[in-house]
Amino acid sequence: MDIDDPKFTTVSGAKIGDTETRIKSLYPGQIKVTPHEYVSGGHYLTLIPRDKTDQNYRVIFETDGM
């Protein structure tokens, strides 16, 4: 699923326009950062859930590096 409207949020409140710092603060210790394939200086922030029932799922936030 691809979300491009900031009116939609995650259960924790993450939304389009949030900074990398905010995403990391919403999910402490659960974010894996990797370089963005197409945006110079950008990143993929991959949420890896701690809850065993959600371990097979991921949420990927794309950033411009901010």
C-alpha cells in the first residue's frame, strides 16, 4: 500500500511530512535505516515490529534525508 496523503497516519501518529527524527522517536529501536535508491541523501526507514504477531510485516517510510 502506498500512502501519499498526510491526513492518513499510523497508529502511533506517523504521517507524510514527518522528519526522520520524529519517525525514529515514534518507534525507538525498531527502525532500520538504508540509503534511498532514487533520492540523493534520502533514506528508507524500515519499521521492524517487536510484537511477535507482527514480525512478518514492515512499514517503509521514504525520506529526503531530513
